[in-house]
Amino acid sequence: MAFAVAATEKTYLNRPKAFGITVRRPQFNPQAIKRHYFANSPVMSHMLTALSSTFPIGEQFFVHSVRNVRNRVDDEKLQSDIAAFIGQEAMHSKAHAEFNASWRQDDYQLDRFQAWLARQDQKVRELPYSVQLAVTCAYEHFTALLGGYILKHPEVLQTLDDDAIKLWVWHAIEEIEHRAVAYNTYQAVYSNHKLRKSVMRTVTTGFASLTFYATFRLFMQDRKDSLTKIGGNVFGLYLLAKMFIQLLPEYLAYYKDDFNPAEIDYSREVEYWKNKLANDYQMAGFA
């Protein structure tokens, strides 16, 4: 009887292959990436590194929140997408853990911050499943917006070292590929727009505070070299202001009742960068 129940609950294991979501292994050398790797701007570089420090724990939580309710999803296509989403997030967690570990030095580390983040992660996992999944939907919207923005500005990415491009562009493409999976899962199981919007407002405040705090800590740890790059910092602040203004409409679209992340079209940028990673950087899985 128990076997029959288990088999019934896991019929998704016989799922078809996901379409448009490919699990790829990271192919980069984290030790080859210089500290001010983004446009030679300490501000922008520290911000991305601060985000990277949250990814191992964050991506594991995203997977956890979807797995909580996976057995309540009947649609085979969505089950396939969930499987691919889990695979991609596992690779992202692994890659950024390697990136973070290579940068953990006496003058540049966020061990206390990451310990605090781990404690917060345990608290969030005690919340109702619906809230956990809504949190993931909110963060997935942010990562897709940031990933899309990165891909839309190749002139800025040209300043990156090869290994930095391999990490951040690979991650950006996959965030866009699976941007609707958590949302579609939430809609299939809960479809509670009021809760989704309320959680997004809370996450927005927390995400902004978290990013600012972590970036500031890294900037101050590196202040000897960061403060002297006035031009790079001014350019970085300009990029942040420009990014905020340009992404605001896409962010606000999340509060529509009929919103779906897939409605934001990144197909041209994704195709361009897939071809570039395959041809110029010989990365597997993008051909």
C-alpha cells in the first residue's frame, strides 16, 4: 500500500524533457576573475559579488520552496520545467559557492553576513509553504530582470574578463530560461494574487537593504583600492541609476493580476549570447 502511494505521488518522475530550459555545468575559472571585474567599477563589481554571496543559500531555498508543493502539480509540462529548474539552480549554487570560496581572503570576505543569512534562511523555511513559494517567485522576478538587463547591454559586458562573462552570462541566460517556473507552480497550487503582491513588497525592501548592506561591507573592506577609482565608481553609480529607471516598468508589471514572467521577451538577447558563448567561448550546452 505504501509503495502504491509513493508511486502515485511521484508520477512526475516519468516526465517528458523540459523545453527551453537546459541544465548546463559551469565552465569557468573563478580564480582568474579580478576583483573589480565589472567595467572596472568597484561599486558595480562589489554589488555583483555581494549578490553572489547570497546565491548558494538562496538558490537552495528556491529549490526547497518548489519541492514543498511539487506533488500537488498535475501538469506534466510544468513537472518537466520544475525538474529543469531544480537542475539549473543546483548548478548555480555550486558555481557561486566556488566563486565565493576563491575570493574569501583576510581583507575581503562576508563570513558573518553569510552566517546571518543562513539563520534567516532557517526562519523563512518555517513559514507556510505558500509564503515560501511567493518569496521565491519575487526573487526569481528580480534575478530575471537583472539577468535580462545584463544581456541587453553587451557594451558593458565587453569590459569583463572571459571567466567573468562565462559565469555571469551563463547564469543570466538560465535565470531567464526558468523565470516562469516558480511563478507557474505558485499559480497552479495557490493562485493567490493578494499574497503574491504583499510578499513582493516585503521582499523588495529586504532585497534592497540586503544588497546595499553587503555591497557596502565589501566596498569598505576593499576601500584602499576602491576609493581611489573615482571614475569607475561614478560610472558604476550611473549604471545603477540607469538600471533602476529602465527596470522599473518591468518590476511594476509583477503587481498585475494577469502578470506572467514569460510575457517579458528576452529572446533576441538570449539567442545572441547563446551563440556567442558557444562560438567565442566554446561553452557546452549553448549550441
